[in-house]
Amino acid sequence: MLCVHTIIVEHSEAATNSTLHDTYPLDSGSGTPKFRDTKFNSALSLAPTGEIKVLDDAEALKAAVDAVNSKQLSLRAAASHVGVSKSKIHRRATGEVELTSRNGPDPVLIQGEVEGIIRAVHARTMHGRCFTKNQLGLVTRTVVENSSYEREIHEKSPSKGFVQRFVVQNAVAFSSRKAQSLEVCRAKASNVERHYNNLKQLMDDVAVIPALCIWNLDETGICPQSRYSK
């Protein structure tokens, strides 16, 4: 896909001869002369800045909206220059939406809410109380309902698919583990020994605590079944 950018070129004869050899005038009427580069299909604007500047998509969109509002370009021409639909420029030029608004429906969670949920999951995990995916969905809905950021909330939101994608998108912070029955866990000597060794290693790292002080955490209802990372 070809990216279209707006370029400001130094206003000099040398720059005109070397840079704009494949261009033709767009508007010779008012203001700064504008050209179209026939090779890259991008809008070129001559300005006495002494530098060549490539604008990103947001800046190019703002320039197109400003050109429409100042009647320097038609809506069709501005949309063609930046490679977007006419409605995208029209909605921003008329003030229907903010210039920085994103396309598509509102996000289920904003970035701050995502970070808050991850911190909540981490805090519970540190106490050995992990989330199921259903619980994670309930927490997500509670966050949305109590947020100051207003958005439409569907009756069945968030869906199971959203929760699954949320976990995948934040895979750095999440790990999934199949739940085990405590009775089965207690019956496996390997699980008990592994859990004991992990906890003993942790105690040795953070404090000088004798291994005899380690009691059976299963009786407290806390059994995270974590793996010691080497």
C-alpha cells in the first residue's frame, strides 16, 4: 500500500529544478503555489523554510481539513491528496467529530483502564487468588460501568471473545493455567514437593527463615500452583 504524505520543499530555483521535475501546478491562484508529485501522488507545497519536511498522517489530515475550511481545496481534492474518504475530512471540517477522533466504534476499554485491570490481576495473584476468565469479564464490565468515560454498554458486554483477545493482547502480563482440584493436588506428592521447594527458595531469597517455619498453605485456601522460574 502506498503511503501518501505532504511535503514542504525549499522555495528556490535549485529545489524546483531538482525536486519538482515530475510535478505540475495544482493551484496558481492564491497564496503559496501548490504542486502534485506525479510519481508519489502527494501534495507538495512550496514554502521559504529552507527544509524538506515529511508530515505524518495526523498532520496531513489536519492540513487537508484546514485547506477545506479555508476553501483552498475542494473536499474531493483534499481527500484525494491524503488518501482518505471525503466523509472523514467532512466530519472533521464541520466539527461533527474531533480532529483526532479514531474511526470505528468506541473502544471497550481505554488505555488507563487496561493498565488498571492488569494491576488488579497482579495484586490478586500475589495473594494466590487468581482470576477465571468469567471473573475477568465481570471486573471489566464493572470498570466500564464506573468509569467517567461514557460509552455504550451492551447487555452481554464484554463477550467471551473480547476477554480472550484481551488476554492475548496483554500476554506479557497474563498467563493461563488449568485449575486443579485441591484434593487431587494434595494427593500428588510431586505437587506438594514442588510447592514446598518454590516457597523455600523464595524464603531463602528474601529473608533468613528456617524451612521448618513453612506450613501447609493448602489449609488456608491459598494454593496458587505457581512454577518457580529459573
